[in-house]
Amino acid sequence: MTTAAPNYLIFLDTETTGLDPNDGSLLELAVVITNEKFDTIWAYNDVFSFNLNENGTSIDPYVLEMHEKNNLWADCAESDIHPEDAEEEILDQLGGLGIPIKTQPPVGNSIHFDREWLYVHMPDLEGYFHYRNIDVSTFTQFTERYMPDVFAGRPTFNKNHRAMADVYDSIETLKYYHRRLRYL
């Protein structure tokens, strides 16, 4: 008899130099694996090496200012970690938790954006996930249109555009929708 894979939720978020993964760099990645009750099983967060003085000439001014305010540029300047190092560590952890390849979708707000960056910069990690996504922002969009009472009660956060904070915001938001929508 085979046993089913654990029902984990793999939340993730990236911070980047812009909107185009083919013409940009990953700056930060956070991954939080939870169980079905949203209890954290494992968490990972790293900032990647990036020299703004050498590579910042084509970065959108909005992104430059955003990451200046949240101190990400300074953190990247001090880092010696590269995306391929992080990818290997995360893949080892997924395997160590017994999560079979292509069984768990990634979870997050606008997760397709993060997944596009993984496809270009961390293809083995992107390929580990199921082809579907659990996009938390879809719940927000849906309830705003069709369930305004549920939408009005959703948690709100100060967006500082740092990966781990954004992951935990996604977890809290999905927990809220789970509580409010599970018995409809």
C-alpha cells in the first residue's frame, strides 16, 4: 500500500529588479512550507548578491526607490549567495520532507509572477512544482467582486516588498479566506 504525499502548502515570494525575468535579476527569495493548518514546517529566506553600482543602470526608478526604502539594495551588496545555491538548498529540503516532484503547487499572491522568475533563474525549483498554482490574490479579486462582506474583512498589510514579510502576508490572507469560505 502506498502512502499519500503530505498535504503541504509551499508559499513563496521573490523580490526582483523589475518585471521581466529575462532582463533582470532575482534579489530575494522566501519559501515557507506549512501543513494544512498553516503551521510552519520549514522557512527559508535569502538575499542574493547584486551590485547596484555595476548593474543598476537599466532598473526602473520605482524599483530603485522601493528597494532603497526597504534596504534590499544594501542587503544585496553584502550578500555572497547566488540563486543556484538557494535552489539547491530548497530542493534538498523539499526532497527531505518527502514531497514528490510535480505534486504540490506553489502558493502566493500573484504567484505566476514569481513562477516566471523561477523558470528563468531557478528552473529546477520551478520544475519541481505541480503545473497548477494557488494564487491568493485570486481570492481577493473574487471576493471584492462577488462577496464584498468577505472582502471587507480581509487582512491588510503594510507592503514593504520584502520576500518573507510578503510570504507571511499571503499565509495570513489565505488563512482568512479559508476560515470565511470553507463552509459555503
